[in-house]
Amino acid sequence: MKYVSPLALLLLALPTFAQGKVIVVGPAAGPGIDETSLQAAIDLAVDGDTILVKPGSYAQGFAIDAKALTIVADDGTKPVFDQAGSVVNLGPTQRVVIQGLRVELSALNAVPLSLTDNAGQVWLEDVEASALTFQSINPEGIYVGNSASVVLLRVTALGGILLPFLNAGGGLNAVNSRISAYDSTFTGVDGTIAVCVPGFPADGQDGSPGATLQNTFLFASGSTFQGGAGGGLSVAACGSCPLLSPGDGGPGLVMTGAGTLVYTLETQLLGGSAGLSAPTCAGGAGGPGSLGGALVPLSGSGLGLTASSPVRELGTLNVTLEGPAGSPAFLAIALDSTDAFLPGFKGTLLVSASGPPIGLGPLPPSGVLDLALPVPSLPPGFESLVLFGQSAFLDAASLTVLGAPAAVVVLDSAF
């Protein structure tokens, strides 16, 4: 019962944080479905609305332009969109939260997810983005440009492969932006094999980077940046085109521009493997973990946090924290988010909590603490709201370490 009071106290502040309506999207028309197009729901929505997306396959994409919206997948099953999604032109006080979507492109010449020119925060959680196998331009899984605050939680991003003679795509490409990534994976694509065509020989492609940053700040915790493998050289190509070479492995992370700064905590930067070759021909080189830029690895451990979302009022919010066994753990819950990197706390502060965090005691010997928190009723007139949580713990030196955040969408029981 000690966890009920903080949630109830938050709800007392709700009249100053007015929330909008809920619009339900499904793959087919039927009872309880407002729209069969996510874009139609976005066009209908106004700032503060929540769009609840039912499971299914959607032959469509979406674009959010200067609207503060929450989009959340229902029932824990990712709906699949086969066209590109984007969030653009958010104002400083606007925020977009997207939870549980999968974007798998079936069209050429598009980035699965683009976040561009956003002064407000974009929060992606449990999102997957992958490009088509063959593309001709812009093959990264996620593009972030000129965005002031991007939060990536348990995000998986995979680039696409360009046509032979060109380059493969990375998982993430960010320019002039600020990003905090937790428990996410960014994977570059393997290079294509060497092509031995009379008059048009082509070396094996180099693997693409897991991520490329230009003038961008990144804090990454518990994440993996994996470069793609180099394209190989077959025995036939080696014998017929002796001057061909296999590709090199791609770097895990490429950093360019004087403004690029990266902090990592329990994060892997892995270069791709070298392109293989026949014994009589030279092989490629393995990719480096990182290239260029300022990289600051932080020592110690992080603290993971997952929370069930969406939840209904009067239901149960399931929360799991995972970190060093025996460490005193805490959980802050708030109605608003922020973005302030605090190197002394080894993390980014992402919740605007007005009160003290909830003390949870030491983590058990397994390092995993599961909580079941009762969800109070929403006040009359509220169909939804978004809560923001963030974990923290005391390390062996009794210093506070900020852990992962989570967003929780609370819905009226009618939905």
C-alpha cells in the first residue's frame, strides 16, 4: 500500500494538466473504432489527444506536424505500418509520445522514421524501425535532425541496403540534435558481395555504421551500436576478377562535427566483421567500435525500468526495475518530462517530479524488483493522461545514479 499515495497525489494535480480525448484506430471498421487510418486520426486530433492503435497490419504511414500527441499500441502487440512515419515542427512546449509501433517499409526512397525540426520533445518507446532491403537513397532506420530532445527507449533501428556500387544504410543518423537512448539497438546493414560483371566489376560493400552522429549530443545506457559486416568475395569472383576486394566491417558508431559528444554507460560499440574471401584473395578488415568525435565511457552499472502501458483506471500498473543486487532503488513519478544531462549522476534527468522519489528498498539478490501499483480513477472529464517515471539507485559509494525512464498512458476504463 505504500505505493498508492504518490499516484493518488499526482491525480490531485490533474486539473492543471488538462488532457484530451482518446481516438481509437483499428485496421478495419467496427464497434469502438473511430478511424481505420492513423493519419486520419492525427488530422482529427488536437494538442493533448491520445490515439490508441489496435493490433494489425496497416498499409499506410503517418506524419505528425506541430501537434502534441500520444500514440500508443493496445494490448502489447505491435501494429505494423509499411510506410514512413515522421514527427516535425514541434514547438518548445509540445511533446509527442509514440509507444509500441513497428514501421517496416515497403516503399523505396524513404526513411522509416524521421524526427525533424523539433523544439519540443519526441519520446519513442518500444518502437521498431527497419528500411526496405534495397533502397536508392536515405536508407537509415531512424533519422533525427535539428531536434532538441529525443528519448529512445527499447528502440530497434535497422537500415536498408543500397543498390550495388553504393553504400549500405545505418540504424540511426542524427544531425544537430540531442538524444538519450536506453536499452536500444542500432544496427548497420551488411555490405553486398563483390560483383564480377564484365565491364562493371564492383568490390564488396563496406558494412554500414550502427549509427552516425553529426554535431549531436548522445547519452546511451544499456544500448548496442552494431556495425554491419563487410560484403564478401566469392571463389568465382576471386578467380575471374582478381583485382576485386571484399568489404570492411562497418563501425559501431561514427561521430563527426565539433559539436558531437557521446556519453555511454553499459553500452556496446561493436564493429562489423570483415568481408570474407577465397583463400587466394585478400580479406577485408573488421570495423572499429567507434570513429571520430568525443566519447566518454562512464563506469558502473545502469538501472533498467519497464512499465506496462497503456493501463486502464482502477487497473494495475506493472513495473520492473533491474540493476545491481542490494542497491537501494528509487522511483520518481511525474506528470511532465524534462531533459537535463547530469554527468555526476551518470544519466539524463527526464522527469519533472515536484516531490521526492519513492524509496523501494534494496534490490533483491536477483537484481530484479517487480511492483504492482494500483491505478486510481481518472477525474471526471479525463479520458487519458500520461505519467512519466524514472528509476534511480545508490551505488557502492552511496552516489545517486539515474536509471532508465518510462512513460505510462492511463486510459479511461471505457477504452
